[in-house]
Amino acid sequence: MKKNICVIANGYAEEIMASKLMSEIRKELQTQNKLENFQFVGGSLVSSGRWYEEEQFATFFTGGMTPSGGFPTRSLRGFLSDLGAGAFFTPFRFKNVIKGWSKYNLDIIIVVGDFLLMTLTIPALKNNKSVPMVFIPTAKSDYIQAHFKIEKKFIKKYATISFPRDQITTDDFLEYGINAQSCGNLMQDLLDPKAPIITSKEPVIALLPGSRDESYGNLEMMLSLLPSIKTPIHWAFVQAGSLTQETVDEVFLHKGWKCANPDANIPIWEKNSQKVYCYPSTMFDSVALSCIFGISLAGTAGEQIAGLGKPIIGFKGTGPQSTKRRMDDNAKLLGESFIYVENYPVGVTVEIEKLINNSQERDRLGAIGISHMGKAGATKSIAQYVVNNLLSK
């Protein structure tokens, strides 16, 4: 009878990281000729399960995307919309499902996300106390706020080992007596370092309005800034797959931009002396590697660019992912590499011009981003630890 490797994620970004980790564990087991003894199953509290399916893994639970996009506490509107959609019952549904896993031949549980998700998996250990739990707290960092004492108490009791996203959080865990290792940040492993670089005479600057419904309003705010920039720039807008082309086009037209090549794979929109190149989400890695810095109201994408050593400029946007509180959190998480500007639009354009013309400042801020985000390579390191230390017993 095959043993089950159960991997559970919080939401969209965590599901991507979880699926990549599962793939790396599968590869490691295959290398050691042990794969036939195991099978994988994945679950997500707030996501569709799409990434598990793309990596050809079975799913046992997917809560689906919520109206707030996973940020119910960021705004009253988001809270009420989630409440109306019944999203707050999802954790209870998940808990009931995971209870059933205590009957199965579990070999390991891997939690990719936050402390709440970890506590929801504890019922699966009820009749399987010897089953190891790996906790990867992607959602919290001591740069923003340390885990509470009660959280660390539970982590110490139930997690066999934890892999925090950065060194400062790892040190805090170790000081409390939690078995923890710093292997890097799973998020940085989602980038392909061999992605093709964008060839451009002008400096490339990334535009990242996000992937949720608020992104259209955020894009409109960004487009309002560009015509006042004097330096010719290769503006690289990354269009998330969740955004509709029709609505994106309407935003550009509404702001007075004209499309120079409507039928091209990479549309180019022009206004005054500026051009915005619209790259699909599949080319995000190329944009991230090519840009000198980014203007970001996104979450994961902005953090990844900062982790590559490129500064980020942010301002208050139009929805729950780009509130002032969210921007303040980003500034704590990424240090000086994230420049939060409250004075929109004038203050933002001033900061853009400053970074364009000061490569030394970009390098200084970029080094801080690398330090705060942590190195790449965590996926392989964690997979090897799991296979060699937890699945070989």
C-alpha cells in the first residue's frame, strides 16, 4: 500500500510554491528509486487547485478564490463580500475533510502558509502522532511581526521541523526551541533564471498593478504617471492571466493611450513620448530579470523582483491588496528596497526620476531587497531534507 504525502497550502501563491515543492520531492524520490512507494495529494484553503493539476497531482480540497482575493481584513468591503459568499465557513469545511485523513496511510504532512492553516491540519494527526509535520511559514516574517508566543508554542509542539522564509525568523524560532532551518525562500524559486532578457535601448521598468479586480484601477493610476516622466523608458506592464484583455484595453483608451500594433503578441501603447509594452504573465520572469526597478501594487511579484536586487516603488492603490496598511507591511518586509510614497502622483514621479538616474542608489537598495527576501534554492534543499530525513524512516 502506497504512503501518502499530503501537502496543504493557504492560497494562490502558496499553492504555486507547494506544487513546485511536491515536484521536487517527486524528482528526488525518483532519483533514489523510491517513488513507487508514495503518492501525492494537495489541498488549498483559498485557491482553485489549478497548480496542483498542472503538475499532475491529485487534490483533496480547494476552497476557491474569495471575493476579497484572500484579504478579508484589509477592507470592510472585502470582509462583507467574503461573509456574503460564505467564505468564512471554508476553514470549517477544510477541518472536517482533514479529519478524515487520520484514517489513511499518511507518511507526512507539509503545510505551506500560515499558522492558522497549520492548526487546521492537527486533526489529521489524531490517530497518527508519529506522522511528521513540516511547517513552511511563508506568510509571516519577523521583519513585519514575529509569531506570537502561543503560535510558537503550537509550532514547537506539532511541527517536526520548520523552514521560515528568512534568517531573522529562523533565528527567532531557534531561540524559542523550535526545530528550524533557513534554506532560503520558496518564492524566489518560482523565477526561471534562464528566462530570455528583454532587448531594449531604453531602461526597462516593470509595471505590476496586481492580479485581482483592483488591478484595473491600479493600472489606471500607473498610466497617469508615465507621460510626465521625461526620460524615454521601456515600460513593461505584466498582464496577469486573470485580467481580461478587453478591460485592460479600455483602461488604456480611457487614459488617452493609442495602440500601435493591435494584433501583436506584445501590444505597444503610446502616449506622448512614452511606450508601454504589454507582456503576458508567462513573460514575468523575463521582465523581472530585465528591469532596473519596478512600480508595484502587487504582492508576490513585487517581492520577487526585490529579491532579485531591484528596488520597488509603491503607493496606495484601489483595493485590499494595495491599502496603506499593506504598503506599510511591504516596507517593513523589504526594508528600504521598497519605497512607499504617500504623495501620489507628484511624489511618485519624483521617486521614479531619482531611481532612473542613480544606479548606485538602485544597487544599494537592491542589496537590501536580496538580504530581506532570502536566497533561492529552498525548494531543492527542503525536498532533499524531507526525502532523506523524514521519508526514509
